[in-house]
Amino acid sequence: MDVVLSTAYWPNLHYFYYVFNSSNIFIEAQEHYQKQSFRNRTTILSANGVLDLSIPVKKIAHKQFTSETEICYKEAWQSNHWRAITSAYRNSPYFEFFEMELYDFYKTEHRFLLEYNTQQLKTVFRILKMKKEITYTSSYENEVKNCADLREVIHPKKKTLADEQVSVVLSEPYYQTFGSKFGFTPNLSILDLLLNKGLETVDYFKW
């Protein structure tokens, strides 16, 4: 199966289910950038519960392409995000193993959001020793042929999963740092699964 996805900041497990189970991964680069989506947002589980982290982007021009969208550094979002991540996961089983690789994304400035998010995907692949290739779309197509089109499916305001199998996978509990406090919270950022399960992250999606 091939899949076309929007770009996403430390994508959630719904997103990664398709990444792990697809032969070819296409990231939409030629769409018009959409605000209030996972393109610049991720969700983690903190000591106070579910927490959204959003990357600020520079002022969006009318019908600006995602590939042209630049990250804004006027506010100290990198240090704020890293502080939140370390607070949430420093006691997780695998934080110390991956800490430095993750920290690289919060000490170096990247100009474009698409490139920043893509480097995160590649980092996860490298950590998990997965041979996956990422291809950017060269043009925008309203209807994608011979490919699962999830560009508008995985969205913070769309809670229903169309694929029953995906829903079953994402409801399978795994150890979470604050699970005893809040119960199991499904479909968080890949960071949650990676830092709590380590290399067993790959097995979670094998159904």
C-alpha cells in the first residue's frame, strides 16, 4: 500500500500506523497550508494531562504552499517545547537513550516547517532501524489514484477513525509514564510510544 499524508510535527500514532504499513510514503508539499492542524501541532501526555504543543509559523500569505511555510522564532517556543517534553518523559523508560537525538530539534533553527517535520520522521526511522523512503509530491491532485489519501483524515478536529483496524490498534494499551494517574490515553505523539516502548515501537503496529 502507498500513502499520501500531510506533513506533521512529531505525528500521532494514527499517522504512524500508515507510515509503518506503507510501501511508499508521499508527503504533500504542494497543498495550501492549513492552520489549526497537525502540520504544526503535536500532543503529549504531561503530569497535568494531555498537552498540545504548537510551532508558530510566520504570517501566512493567501494560499501559501506548505513547502513555503516558515517557522517563526520570535518567541522561545523551542525551549518551551523541550521543557514540556523533558518534564513529561524524563522518567520514561527510554528517554535517556534518545534524549540527545531529540534535543537536536530544539537547539538548532530550521527555516521551513516541512523540512523540520521530515527530519523528525527520518530520525524515528533511524532510531527504529527502518528502511523507509519519503517523497514529496511535485504537484497537487484533488484525487489521488492508487494511493491511500489521508491528507485530510488525520486532523485534530476529526476524531473518528474510518479504518476499523487502525482503531483497534490505537486502543491497545501500552505503558505510559502518567498512565496510573490518567489511565491509558490513545493516539498521542509518536514520542509517547517511542519513549515508553523503545525499539518495541515497531511491534506495536504489527497487526
